[in-house]
Amino acid sequence: MKDISISTEYIALGQFLKLADCISTGGEAKFFLQETAVVINGEPDNRRGRKLYDGDQVEVEGCGKFRVVRR
């Protein structure tokens, strides 16, 4: 599991995918989420605006498992 560091209270799923190197630009998020399974804290979710907080665990099909860490 790879830690993704944020400096704010939360991060949107679309921005998170870019930080995690699953997509190269934020504009790809909508289409990426339509075609790729994403599980947040054990529940499927595909909303690019979904807020992720410190401690949330995200599993992205074909990209890996990640944990949000606030620094």
C-alpha cells in the first residue's frame, strides 16, 4: 500500500488519481472512473468529487492500493 500525502483537510477523488499517477491530467478523471473500478474504504465509488480524508484507503483497478495521509 502506497501513502499519498496531502496538506489540506481533504482531496477530491479526481485530484487523488492524478497524485497517485493513475491518470496524467485531471480532465481524464471522468472517463477513467467510468471504465475503472475504484473502491474506497471497502465500498465502490466512481464520483470524481468524492472527498477523501486522512486515513481513507483507496484501491484502483490496475493501479494499486493507496492510503491518504495528511502531513
